Amino acid sequence: MLDFLKSLFAPQKPKKPNRKAVHAHHTGKVAIISADSHSSDPYNDGAMHSMEAVTVLPAWFLEHQSFDSIHFVYPSDSLVPPVISPENRELLMRYVRDICPEPDSSISIYQKLNDPDSTVKEISSLVSSDPMLAAQILKLVNSASFGVTQEVTSIGRAVTLLGFQNVKSVVLNHSIRRGVSAVESDLSLRIRDHSIMCSSVAYHLAEKVSGVDRFTASTIALLHDMGKLLSPMIKEKGKGINLSMTVPDQVLEALIASVFAELWKLPQSIITSLEYVNHPYFYTLSAVPGDVRKLTSVISMANLVSNAMGFPDGDPIYHVKSEFLSEIRFDDSPARWVDGSMAAKIEQFRAVLK
């Protein structure tokens, strides 16, 4: 079975960009042309001769590739992680259930896709029962980025070509949009754009970390700010949530996202990772369960990069604590986390999720 994202984002040898072209075309769709030694500057009057390669870099990367001007926030090292009682979690579950209705039929497709015994025929039948989802699947498989030579009109053929992992990404995104339709607002639109960017960054950062599945990282990143969207409505319902101590809003929002995932019966690894996804900004490594430390480290980095690259979620830009970076063998320089080659791949992934 084809792995669409694996082939689409196969590693490529990065080309050195023409910096004059970068400077002259700082916004919009930017073609950074790497010329060979016989080529003249394509943005001057001279004729353009043979070229080595053309790499299209997104405007957000060119506008924000320098992290030097970013004001990072470093929370106190004395913060103590919260203790969440089963009663508080159940209360949160009730609040989230009241705000977001039970997931629609598309989430059952997601769960079926996680079943190793599922067949293409079964998945295709379920997808076909949801016309809007079926239309999104066909739109994706026929997109220019996928590159099919003949139009695909069969759902079964589309599922086969995309592979279960890619169908899962479309299904989850479809389910989330329906689930939060009741809270559509400027905030929800901003969170959606931020989460799509974060999911795209997480996918590619995860490729650099052994033991982290890039699809799982992408899914968690897509969901990580659900708590930010739901938190204001939960607070309006009362102050029945009693934590053992004061905690940052971001930590409570992560807990709400985790409860949301639990309500939707997503895999336990996703539920647990979401609960701790913002811990790398505030607490020590020991505050996060060992089996999700790498995942939460990758997601927190992806969140930082997304904020710094012009897709804000409204929070200050917190820096990931060094021990979490060491856990996944990254240094503390965000400018080296995303280069031009990765930025181009991230933009392709983001276009797929949009």
C-alpha cells in the first residue's frame, strides 16, 4: 500500500538559495532559484541560462526564519506539576461533553482505521456513507501534490492510493471541524490555522527523532489546542475544578484537550500525550511519564516553531526546557530546527491538511 506522505516528503538534498532573490521577493509565493556557475542573477536584467533547481519557499519562512528577534518566555523553575484527581477529570469530561456533542460517524471511521484487521472495502464503505468526507478524500487524491495521472472517482481506489495513515489525517481533521462548529469564532479560526501548521511541523520534526511516530505526532499536534478553544466555556460553567495548586492556563488547557480525546475514544497514547503536551515549558522532565516524553518534546517544539513562524495561538512564546530538548537530541537553537528544505515540505503538508 502506498504511503503518500512518505513519498511526497522524501528527503532531498538542500540547495543553497540565491540570497538576492530572497531579499527581492520577501512576501507572497517565493521562488528561490539556485543557479549554476554559468547562470546570471534571474532577478537582474541579464538573460537566465541553465539552472540547477528551483525550490519554492513559503513566505512565512522567509519573513520569520530569523529567531533572533523573538522574545522567548522562560517560566520559573520552581513550578510544581498539578495533581489531577479522578473526580476532577470526570467533572471536566462532563463539561466537555456538554460543550461538544458526541463525535459523529466519521470518528468511528478513524477508530476503524486503527484496527489492523480492517480492510479497504470496509473503510471505503464507511467513507462513502459521509458525502462531505468522501468529497475531501477524492479532492486530496486528485490534488496536484499527489500527482495521479488519471482522475480518481472511486472511493476504494482513493483509499488504496492514499493509504490508511493519510485517510486517518483527513478523517480526524474532518471530525474536529464538525465537533467544534458550535464554537466557530475568530479564535477558533486562528487556533485551526495554528494547529494545522503545528501538525505539519511536528510531522517533520518527528522524522528526526528515533522512536517517535510522525503520524502520531502530527495527530497530537492537530489536537493540542482544543483545550484553549473549550476552556472559556468550561470556566463559564462554574468553578468546580479544584486542582491541588495554581497551574498555568496552558497546562489546564492541555488537560481539557486530553479529556476531549478520551471522550472521542482516541488511542491512549494520544490521550496521555495531550495531557502533558505543555509540560516541557513549565516543569522538569520527571513530571512527564517516560513513554510520552519524546512525543511531548516534539509537539512543544512544533508549537514553539508555529508561533515563531507567524501562526500564533495567542500565548507568549515559551521556550522548551533544555532537558526535554536533550531527550530528543536537539540543541537549544530554534533557528537550526527548521531550514529551507524542511520549510518547503512543511508547506506541502499544511496544504494537504487545509
